[in-house]
Amino acid sequence: MIMPITFQGCAFGYRRNRPVLHDLTFTFPTGRTVFLGVNGAGKSTVLSLAATVLRPAAGHVRHGALRTDRRADLRTYRRQVAWLPQQVSPVPGLTVREQVAYAGWLKGMRQGDARRQAPRALAQVEMEEFADHRTTQLSGGQLRRVAIAQALVHDAEVLLLDEPTAGLDLRQRRVFQDVLHQLPPHVHAIVSTHDVADVETDFEQVVVLDAGEVLFTGPVAGFLDHAPAGTPAARRAEEAFHALTAPEPACAS
Ligand SMILES: Nc1ncnc2c1ncn2[C@@H]1O[C@H](COP(=O)(O)OP(=O)(O)OP(=O)(O)O)[C@@H](O)[C@H]1O
């Protein structure tokens, strides 16, 4: 059975009196979910809370019965939930293979298992030929592919991917799409992106966040229905997003 990620009464702000989330209670759909929102809507904050990189000031996040506010649950929770941050850093001194294995070890894998699984994760993102390169020598796009491999290495049940295709060339975007489509049925992916072009082909579910609140959650078809009638097929996702997030026109007084 696939366990969703649930936010229960979550509040969070980076600065006092500047809350990003007030009281977020919400369950992410399972399957392949695209997570949309304008700049500053709070997507990275939500993913970081779900990844336990940030801690809510109130409330908790759940994966099945595992709760982020219960110390005893954290280790298992973190093993089951993978995170690709928006900013990816190379670890100085490590090769690509070592950095991926290290990520697995940090997630609780045995060292030997992490070493054995790293080449498989690198193959998924077509980075095998770089396995012995230092991560500090990679281009931004190559480093992002290594980071995707880091998220894949420990066979998590939930992948939280924050703008995974930013900086990837067209071929590598295709490789990422293949990774998404080949995920086992018990794995679900929440993918934050500003790129709505492939929503219909790559995703099953859509979540739209605005100012820390969920404006829409549901299947892709229901999201596309928000586009104005007569919108050409190629523009429906973009227009649906605009229709959902456009500010209300100010009332004339
Ligand atoms: N480290 C930080 N310190 C202070 N404020 C922050 C920090 N990170 C984010 N914020 C603020 O929190 C709010 C939500 O930011 P967040 O990065 O979660 O949005 P986002 O939807 O991921 O945006 P983007 O699409 O631009 O990545 C914004 O107002 C942002 O300025």
C-alpha cells in the first residue's frame, strides 16, 4: 500500500512575524505529482519540511504512521523519504561514485550496500562514465544528475525533487522523464518545477501552492480544466496555472 505524505497543522517562518506557512493541513496525492507555484509560493519550504531539513514551529509531517516530530520515527522516516535540494553542492575530495554512496550511507544504508547501489543509481541518470571524476569538476547540469542519483540510491518510497530539471539540457530532461516513468509502483515522486510543458505526459497529479496555501490538488485533467475554453492544447497547462494563480482584480471603489 502506498503511503502519502501528510502535513498536519504545519506552521513555519524563516523570520519572526513573517510566516511562510500558517496552518497547513494537506495530503499530497500519491503517484507522480507535479508541484507548482510562483516564485516564493513556499514550494521549497514545503519540500524541506517534508525532508526534515527544516522543522515546523507547529504541527508535523507524516509518512504513513511515521511522524517527523517523533524522535523514534525519524531514522526510518528519513530512509523512506529522499530529497533533492534546489541547491546542489559537490563534496570536496569525493568522486561521483563516492558522493552517491555517501548519500546512501547518510540515509542509513550499510556502507557496502551503498557502494554497491551507487553505480545502479548513476546508470539511471547516465552518469556511469563520470563515476571516477571528482564532483567538484562537474558542470552544474552534471552535478544535478549526481544529486538525482543521490535521491535514487537508497530506494526511498517518496522522492521529493526540488526543480530537478533546472539546468539540464534537452537530452538529460528526457533521461529524467524516463527515470520518473520507470519508478516502481510503490514509489511516488513530488516534483517542484516552473516548467509546465510536460505536465500532461509526465505526471498524474498536480498540486498548486500560493502564499503557503494549496490552491489546487487533483488529477492532471482537473487541473487542465481551469484553462479558458478554446485554449490550444499546447498552452492548456500554462493557462490553467495562470487562471489558478492570477491575483483577483482589485474592486473599483
Ligand atoms: N533561507 C531563507 N531565509 C529567509 N527567507 C526565506 C529563506 N528561504 C525562503 N525564504 C522566503 O520564504 C518564502 C518561500 O520561499 P520558497 O523558497 O519556499 O518558495 P518557492 O515556491 O520554492 O520559490 P521558487 O520557485 O522561487 O524556488 C519566500 O518569501 C522566500 O523569500
